[in-house]
Amino acid sequence: MLINHSREQKKLHLLYRSQLHRMQLETALRESTQPQAGGVFARWRSVSTLLAVLSHLSPTLSRAVKSLKLLGVIISVARLLRGK
């Protein structure tokens, strides 16, 4: 009884690993075929980091950083929804 249980667990483990590997390959394929974001959003992370450092200098820059972070969240959600 215990041997059959361990065999079933091994089968399930192999099944999950193969499904995970397939999903990883599909994700990599999708990312390679989709065009990269260009323009303003291409260097989003570096611009956001720069503004975060500068936000300590002025309240106006601090508000701009908060707005950019919100815009980043909106863009991320849009990318996720586009993929579905």
C-alpha cells in the first residue's frame, strides 16, 4: 500500500514538473515574439529610480514620483490583461 502511494506521488511530481517546464517554454516563446516596449517606457525602471532619488529635494518631484509609480502599476496591469 505504501509503495503504491509513493509511486503515485512520483507520477504526480513528474506530471507537475513537465507541466511547469511546458509553461516556462510557452512563456519564453511569448516573450520572444512580442515586441519590446519602446519610447518613454523602455527605460522605466531607471527613470523611476532617478526620480525617487530626486523626490527628496522637492515636494513637486515627490508628487511626480507617486504619479509615475501609479502609472507603472497601470501599465503592468495592462500588460497582464493583454496577455490573456
